Amino acid sequence: MSFGAGQNEGGWDDGGVLRAVLRRTAEELGLALPESDRKWGRLAEYVDAGSGRRVMVYPPDEGRQTFQVNLQDNGTRLACGWTTDLTKVARATAAWTGGAGLEETRAGASFVRFRPWALTHEREPFGAVELTWWAKLDRIHMPPYDRHPRAHALLAAAYAQPVLRVLMPVNSHFNLWFSTSVEEFWKGRVGYVICPYDDGFYGLRKDSELVARTETPEEAVALMVAALPEGLGPAS
């Protein structure tokens, strides 16, 4: 079943259309899907409550003529893909929510993409901090985050610093800061906030005060590291 399943692009504006078409497609294939976890909007979302696995399906829009599918595990996106074929979307959704691994899911839905770190995590799960780093660094490979290379360069420069690599990285509107707390990171905030400004510079802020401006992310990260308190341990 190819793009639209008889729908034109505007036909996906009704929130129930995608869910209904996916349900019918799965039934025709003899596949079982969980109940959709989202009852509003254009998005179709399926979750297996027992495992925490979730599939998010976005319909085509004005800038994209394909369905986008995200595969998540307990809130972290491990794989994604784009296809015009709803049968492949249904197969990927049923496989992932049914407990299939990344490679098994891709075997039945070839459009599914994931990077080596996700497969490593699946085989031997990372800790919360390392998983957060990998998920954030991976965004440069996936729309729409691939349109923000400077924000990615900042993350990469920070990850290269061992003292920052053990802290929880936190993003807000592409600004970057760090925390010693995994769960309540706003309570364990340390150091400056680094902002990749539109004018090409990187700014370091302490609350509302601009402390410094640098031309490169590496310079900004170096100033961040220099200002951290001594004896800072891993986030916990």
C-alpha cells in the first residue's frame, strides 16, 4: 500500500484518518497493533506498556511526501525511517511493539534506520547519562535536527571533555548546560549555559548575564570546563 492509501496530502489533517488506515492495513496483513496512545492530532502513536516501547508515526506534510516512523524505547529514540508504503509502517509498528529487536524489525521493514550505538545499547544497555549523550549526538543524522550543525558541533566539543561526558547534558532551544542529577537535572545544574547564537558566536551565560563570547564551540567548552567546581563527580 503506497503513499496515501487513497488519501491526498490534505486528507491526513483529520486526526483519526492515519490511525484508521494503519489499523485497516495491519488487519489486512494479519498483524496486531496496540491501541493508539494518541487520540488527537495527525500523529498515530502506539505503545507497549509492559516494555515501554513506543512507535510514533507522522503523516506526510507539505515538505515531506513520506510517513515518518520513530521507534522509541522508554523515551529514547533508537531508530527511525521514512517510507511511502503503509504496509511497511504497519510491519515496523507491529514488530517493535511486539518485542522484536532492531535488526529483526528492519528485516521486515527495510526503511528502518538506526546507528551502531543503538544496537550496542540494545545488547548491553547504557547508563542514563551515556544513553542521553548518544541520543543527543545522534540527532545530527535525522531531520529536522540535521539543519543545526552548530548545535551539534557544540555537543560534540562538550562530549570530547571527560569531565563533561559524565554529567547529564541538557538542551533548551539548542542552548546547552549540564547537571549532576539524572532525574531532577534542574536541581543539579552546574557551570554556565552555552548558547550557539545566530550571529555565529557562542555565548556563555550565568543566569541572565553574558559572561563571554567565543568564535568556536571548543573555546566555549574550554571556558565552561575551567569554571566548574573542583572534585565534580559523575551525575547520579
